[in-house]
Amino acid sequence: MQTYLFDGSMEGLLTAVFEWFERKPGAVVLRNQALHQPDAFEQCRAIISSEQQAARVWKGLQQRLEKGWIRRLTCAYLSEKPEVHEHLFQLICYLFQNPPGAEMNYGNEHVLEVAQTARKVEREKHRMEAFIRFQHAADGIFYCGIDPDFNVLPLLGKHFRNRYQDQQWIIYDLKRHYGLFFDLNTLEEITMQREEESNLMNSKPDVLSEKENLYALLWKDYFKSTNIPARKNTKLHVQHVPKRYWKYLTEKQVEI
């Protein structure tokens, strides 16, 4: 069995699929070159990412699959799970080797794993949309630092752009060190220096606007006034709002 080593990118993964069909080497496993620990008797082949080859494979997938499954492939890749690369590679090869509709065969381990992983990523994306709380910076921009389990930032842009069209905002992934910036017209990807990230995470007073503390106080007072102590159900509350998301919620700084 041969091992394909790629650079970890989606373009590299699709290039590996193209390479397999070009050479037909038999059984192959796909591994991220940065994480791979070679075996003395292992036959390895380095895959050089090709934009043209990747585009041909992706176009073929778009012709073969419904949009829902194209999104599942994207979401599964964004999970960043090391084993998902192998499942995606095997699944795409499987789809091209079988008649249309093969993606509905959940008896295939790769179909099932990709679908389940994509569902987890979608769940994380929806939770980020629900739990993100912006803070108002002194420069007038609203910002929020996040560190989601999966790389869901590429999935969040459309939702927040539509929801906050009249505000400049930044959502920054502190774990992956990049973010999205909307300037009222365009949405673009940005990176920050580590010192800027630290200020974003620690909400230093010189970074916040004078009104931010008032906004936070009003928000907390609203939740406190609408709370009904007699109906408090901590178990149900944690089920719907897991504790790992509380750090994003201004209202969690007071007892709910």
C-alpha cells in the first residue's frame, strides 16, 4: 500500500484525488505531511498541490453532488480532525467510481464519517452564531474573540454580514490566529500581532469605548430582570448553553 503525503490544504487533498485517478496505483492512504511519521518500509509519494487539478476535481464533484453534500465536504474538512483527510479522500474516490447517488450509502464508513463530522461542525457554527457577543472598541469597531472547537469562521461571515450590515465588526479566532473584518462594504480575512490578540482577549480598558461598560451593565440588568428564580433549571440550562460557551456571554458574569 502506498501513502500519499499532502500539505493539509483542501487544494492538496483534491490534487491527491486527481493523482490517484491519473496513476491508478491501487490501495492508497492519505496523510498530512506535517503530521506524518514515516515507516521504514512505507512507500510514500509527495503530492504537489495544483490549483488546476484541484479545480477539475471540485467541478466534477459539483456536477455529481447536490449543494448539501458539497457543503458537507467543506464542513468536514473544516473540522481539522487529522483522520478526516483520509475519509474525504476515500469518499471522493468512491463517489467518482460509482453511479450518482453513492453519497447516500451510509453503509460506507467514509460516507458516514464525513456526514457525522459535518453535522458536528454545523452545530458548532450555529452555536457561535447564537452565543457571540460583540464589545464596542474605542475606535468604533465592534469585536469578539472566539476559540471554537472547529474552524467555523469561514462559515460565519455571511450570517454576521447580513445581520450587522450597518456596523464595522471583527470576529477573531484566537486559536487559529486569523479573523474576519467587515468595514460596511467588504468582508475580508485579517491577521493580528500577538499583542493585539492579547488585548482583544483581555478586553483592556484602553481598548474599549467609554459606553461599553454601560452596554454590558444594561445587558446584564435585562437578563436579571427577566429571570424567574422559581423556574431555574440548571441542568436544562447547561444542556442548551454548554459551559464552554459561557466565556462569550456578557450575561454570565451574573448569576442567571
